[in-house]
Amino acid sequence: MVNALTCLLKKNVTEEAPARDEEVEAIGREIRTVIDAVFGRSLAIRELDTGSDNATEIEINNLNNPFYDVERFGISFVASPRHADLLLVTGAVTHNMEIAAKKTYDAMPSPKFVVAVGDDACTGGIFAGTYAVLGGADKIFPVDLKIPGNPPTPAQILSGLLALMKKARKE
């Protein structure tokens, strides 16, 4: 026991941090500029799971980890739809979540944006047409952007958000 402890104390047991992804850095710098122009503050996102397998949520959670750290780009996740500018929908919309999803959307202040993330939220995915699923997010509210993938990567999610913010800036 003492030998193992001594060995651990003498060795460096942590790994070097990976280098930042340059693609994500470039997207992040651009999205920060566009968010400032559109909102004049941070973009507040409320994530809504309407019946997913959690693959997309893992990628969305990765956006908040120290590697991606999207808060430095002016993107924050909020707990209440009343504080949100954007609704990030994941998963196929199930019959059980229809009313809750509509209430979440209705609670958001205007102007509001809706982004369907992942194949399930875009089209219903492999669950489309089953007895428990209505389909994609566009079955219950207007969707401004669809980010396909099963699941999309954090870089793809950021690219989609950038495209939506550029479109909002033009309008």
C-alpha cells in the first residue's frame, strides 16, 4: 500500500489538456460577434428533451464542458423558458410531451427561436410513425432551424446556431 502511494505521489497522474479545436474557436469568435449584434447581450438557451435517447443531450452538455466552454462566446443555458431566447429541442416529440412542450414554447418571450437538434427532433427519426410519437418538433411549433445528425457534434451545433443568428441579424 505504501509503495503504491509513494509511486502515485512521485508520478504525474494528470494528462495534458488537449489543444483547442480551431474550427470551434473560429465559429465561436464569429458567433460572439453576431450574438452581440443581434441581442446586445448573451444568447439564453432553454434545452427541451421531448423524448430522446440522450445522445444529443450528451453533445449539448459537451458544449458546457471546459473544452468547448460556450459561455465565453456569449451562449448560456437557462433553467426557465421565461428567460430564454432560443428553445433547443431534442428527441422525437412523444404524445406525453406534447402539452408540456407547447407550454414551454408559450412561456418564452418574443422574439423566440426554435432549433430542432438531432434526427429525432428534426423528423421523428427511427421512431417516426410509431404509436407513441407525433414526429419532429415542427409538428407542434414553428422550427427556425434543423440540425440533423445522430447525434450532431458540438461543432455542428455551434455552426447551426451561427447560421440562425446570421439569419436573425439580416431580418
